[in-house]
Amino acid sequence: MKSALIVDDSGVTRSLIRSAIEEIGDLNTFEASSGFEALKALPSQSFDVIIVDINMPDINGLEIINFVKNNDQYKNVPVVIVSTESSEEDRKRGMKLGAFAYLTKPFTTKELQDTVKKALNI
């Protein structure tokens, strides 16, 4: 069974993402309410995809991507950014750091599901 780590400081957004991607089936979801919590969760579980917000109070999503992509243990895990930041500059910065995809909030359930399926090759 595949597993996803959802990192967003908004509980409502985490719940929306969780319910959307759990509809895919055969997917365990784990939540982190901050970047710090996400970094603590990474060594405790093997994740097949990470879905991360950019704007968070402690460690932001771009810093998480940078950490994941520069760590041999996690560098092959696809990271999907979900963010209210919709500028082309933000998108380019996230993709340059190694994000698999960049979805702008609000996104549709189908957009998110299709992106996660591509990231997981299912």
C-alpha cells in the first residue's frame, strides 16, 4: 500500500486533501501541521508522495522540498506543492527545487487526484 504525507498548517486544507486522495484507494495518509512536524515524520515512515503547502509558520514548503531533494533517503519521493501562491516566479522556484507538480489553491479534487496518481505511477 502506498503512503502520502500531507503538510499544511490549515487543518481544513489537510482534511480536504486527505479525503480527495483517499478516494484513489490503497493509500495511507499521514498529516503534519507544520514543516517541523513533517521533518520529524519523515524518518518514521516511508512515504511515496509528499503534498506540501509553501506558506507555513515555521519551516516553509520550499525548505521542505530542499531538504527532501538533498537527502539520499528521500530524494526520489515526488513532492506536490499546493499553494495560494500563484505567481509564475513561485511556480518556477518550486519546480527548480525539484517539485513534481505545483497546484494552485483552490484546485479541484480531480486535479489533485490526477496529479497524485501520476506521482505514484498508478
